[in-house]
Amino acid sequence: MKLVIVESPAKAKTIEKYLKEIDSKGDFVVRASVGHVRDLPKSNKQAIDIPAGFVPRYEVVPGKEKVIHELSALAKKADEVILATDPDREGEAIAWHIAQTLGLGSNKSQAPSTKRISFSEITKEAIAEALKNPRSIDENLRYAQEARRVLDRLVGYDLSGLIWKKVRYGLSAGRVQSPALRILMEREREIRAFVPETFYVITAQTKTPKKEDLLLTCSEEPRDKKITDNIIAAVKKDGLTVADVSETEAKRAARPPFTTSTLQQTASSRLGYSPSNTMRIAQKLYEAGHITYMRTDSPNLGKAAQAAILALVEKEYGKEYAQAHTFAQKSKNAQEAHEAIRPTHADKASLGTTPDQKKLYNLIRSRALASQMADAKILRTKITSNLGKSDFPKGSRTSPIPDFIANGSRVLFDGWLKADPDARGEDVELPKVTAGDVLEVKEVHAEEKQTAPPPRYTEATYASIMKTLDARGYVEKEGRSLKPTDTGDVVSSFLEEYFPTYISDTFTAEMEDELDEIADGKREYAKTLSDFYTPFLKEVKKKDKEAGKLTNIGIAPKEFTCPVCGSGMVFKLSRQGKFMSCDKFPECTGARTATGEVISNEPAKPIGTHPDSGENIYVLSGRFGPYVQLGDPVKSAKGGRGKDASKKLRRSSIPKEKDPA
């Protein structure tokens, strides 16, 4: 019997189907580990033996005992165990942990033969090829995953511990999340500092000599109303004459197939999917054998896939549409470079069992086909008109009236846009005019506008760490944009002041390069971690002595005085976010919300009673926001609130869109 172990039950089901087709007599049994079987103990720095060379002490993931027992029993009966986990660092680590936990590959005489196979697509052909070319577990890949895991644990543990002491208990920091939070905060400060300016967009509705409509826009956007009025007056008085008509051909190059990040970003903009939802749907498509592995940095196709797609393009659209492309690759680690995300059978126009799966499959297929198609050819037309040598009224300005222009475009050859029409946009056809044509001005209009602040980053920009930042209460979503919370602001400011190097883009990129080098066998695991952690720990201890306790995070506006004693107020941070506290605290406990409402120290008053039980109903505020509570808190014998009391209380959170009042 041959035991094949994969991560997920869905993947197991698809592989089992293909194994029966590959070898109907083969005694294959396919089972799933359902993810990792071992991991580091939660929130425990001691799980890593630093003096021994950063050796992790793993433990079985809670709840996986039954899975391990079943796999172990099957492995003992098997002649061969085949580890077929995903083809990346995480998949390699899962395979290694399974082998370690089941005692595979040991020197025991009863241990079955163990093989590792990997494939980037779950198809009959890919699995058959992988079975012909088994290998051993790639220790370099596994060490790269382990190094990342250990780094994240050590950095998170030490930085979080310092923030607990210096800012507030329960906060956290991390090797990956903190640089991302810094970037969000830098943008937020730009937005806060932004001062909008008024400007004017001037348009002229005209008629050509052939009485066709032509809308022209002033090439300048004046900030001054007087200048704007002068331009309008001059155009109304003297009219506009065509000064130049230019036509240029431009090419729109085919876009590369999707990587993980570009798939998330495009699915967000076109389909409205969140990054996590995109990956969940893509996982289903991958496990069903419809697309290649969805975690990849490579923008290129394998040679066989590229040839198949070129043939399909030629068949569906014509020979003139087919054109092979390769794209610049960002990943430095060739050993880990997989294919881009593509359909496994591109000739299938629609696949998936749900509408969402079908939409995402279509997006992936369209991009894959478009990537191997000819450039689109666009004719861009620009009409320039002016008043000749007319100037502004004397004394108002010395330069001539700015040009009024119209831009048009027309697709001459659609190329790759044929497969991806959503990327095309609308053609803008302009009427035929020639230099010297006098235009009849029908109306000149100025629209007042305000300059806009830089946009916030979206969830798709930081898809991989959004969940962490959100769970920590460091960001909140406004539509699709990410806005740092008061807590996120404080934590980021602290780290920027005391650990600027460790949350910089440069440092983060260098660490990723070093992890890539471990995966490629060019760096040694223990030395890499030691070179990082020794100076890092020294810096943490140094800042622990230098940094004082951050009790106040700013002075409140003077108009907000203490509601109890009339003194000034300062901003502080609680679990609910920023609030104002009397600057004489703890002598005075007066407080206000961040927006100035008085916070009462009086016990909460019920808003009513339950019609059946008669119990009091309260609207309260907790760690995660406002909620409704049924029943009075009952103190335990020791004066606190015991377990018995909490069992009697029923609570329900109030949705964000609802007003607790």
C-alpha cells in the first residue's frame, strides 16, 4: 500500500481521482494532515533554544492528535509514504513535520520508504510526472520557513514585551506587521498635514465648422478666481481657433499573468473581493485542479503551458493575435520560482462550482491568455486650440491665454484587449478638424474643485498582514481603505522613535533576501539568526532603559477642561482607544472621550427591563466596542466578578453602523 499525504481533504479527493486514472491497479491511499501537525507553543519564547543554535521545540498542534494517530497507523501498514504537500516553503515544512512526527525516514527497520513529490498544478499529467521524479525533503526550503517562524517569534516576543511595559499591556509588535503599520501611519500623517487648495477646471463647449460638438479643456487649472474669470472672458470675446491636430500611434503592452499579489489587487478592484476571500476561492479552484498553485511571485508561464496558450490564442482569435512574452521576475530565488497563476486547462472557458469561483477563474484565464497576445495599437488624437496672440486684460497677467485641448483615442488593433475587454476602456472619438478652423464657442464654464489628499492604502495592498493589524486593533477599514486607529498611531510612533532601523523598508527587504538565500543553500540557518538577534536583543535592552513609560500621548485642546475640577486635560490610551484624562490624575479622575464628551464615573443605569424575566438591560462599552447586557453584574465572595456571575449574564455586541444611543 502507498500512503499519499497532502494538506487538505479537498486536495486529497482530487489527487485520489487522478491516481486511479494513472494506475488503476495501484494501491494508493490518500489522506490529509489538515494543515500543520506541529508548531511552536503559543506566546512562548522558551520554545526556542537560542544557545543551542536557535533550535525550536515543537509541539503537536492542539486537536491534531486524532489525525496523527490515523496517519501513523496507516504509515505502519504502508510500503511507501509519499509526501505531496504544496510546492513552497510552508508545504516543505509541513512535509518535514509529518515525517518527524510519524518517524518516517528514520533508521528503524520497520520505517517505510518515504518520498517527497511536488507539483504546481493538480492535474493527471503533473501528478504522473511528479511520481516519476520523487525527491527527498528540501532541507534548505524547510530551514528558510523555520528561520522566518523563529524570527517572527523572537521579534514579536521581545518588541511586544517592551511595548507592554512602555505603552500599554496587551499591545504587540512584529517583524512584518510593524513596517506595514509604519507605512500606513506615514501616509496618514501626510493626509493630516494636507491643506486643500481651490482650483478651477475650465471647459469650452464648441461647434466645429461642420457643426459637430467638440468639448475642450483648458490646459491649466488656475488657483486664482480672477485669472479664471479673465480666461473665460477672453474665450467668450475672441473665440477659439484650432492651432494643431496631432495623431500618434501608441502600443499597450500585454500584462503578465497573475502573481499572488496582482491577483488579489485585481480581484479587489474588478470583483470587489477582499484579499482573504480571493485566496479562499483560489484555494478551492487549485484543489479542484482548475488553476495552478496560487501562492507565487513568478509572472511567467512554463514552456509547455506557454505553448498551449499560444496555440489556443491562435485558434480562438487568429494567428495575428498570438505573440509569446516573458516578463521580468522580481524573485531572486530561482529554486523557488514557480509558474504564474494560470488555468490548468485553458481551453475550458468556464470552471468552478459557485458564481464566485467562476468569476475568479474567468479573471485568471483572461489574464493568462492576454499575456501571450500581441500588443494593442491605439491611435491617440490631440486637438490644440488657442486665441492666437490674445493676452489677458492689461495688468492681470503677462503670459498668453493657455491652450484649450481635447484628447481622443481609438483602438486600431485590439490585440490582448480581445481576451481582456475589461481593461480596454472607452474609445473617445473626436470630430475631424484641421489647423486654422475657427470654432464656435457655445459655452465656457469653470468648475471649482479642491485638491485631494493622497489616498489611503487599500486592504489589497497589504493583504497578507491586514488580518493581523485588524485583529490587534491597529487599523480599521473605511470602505476599502485602511485607516490606522489611535492605538496603531501610538504603537507606530513608539517604534519609529526607538526602533527605526528594524521597521524600515530596507531592513525588511534585506531580511527577506537572507531568507531567500537560506532557501537557496547560500546561507546558514543558525548564523543568519545569530547575526540578526544578537544586536537586536542588545538594542531592546538598551531602549528598555532609555524609554520612559508613555503615560500621556498628547495635550488635549484648551477648550476641553476637566469636567470635575476644571484643570487641563491630556490624551491617554485605553483598550477602547484614545481618551482625555485630567492632568491631575490620579488625584482627579475626570475624563472625556477623544471627541470631548464627558465620561461619567457613575454606575451604569439600566435602559429597561426584560418583559419576561424582569432583569435589567444595559448598554455598556467594552474592549471591542458597545454591547447590550442582560442582567446585573454580581460580585463574587472575594469582591471581584466571579465565573458564576458571568454565566448569568447575556451579552450581544452592537453593530458598528448602529447608534448605541
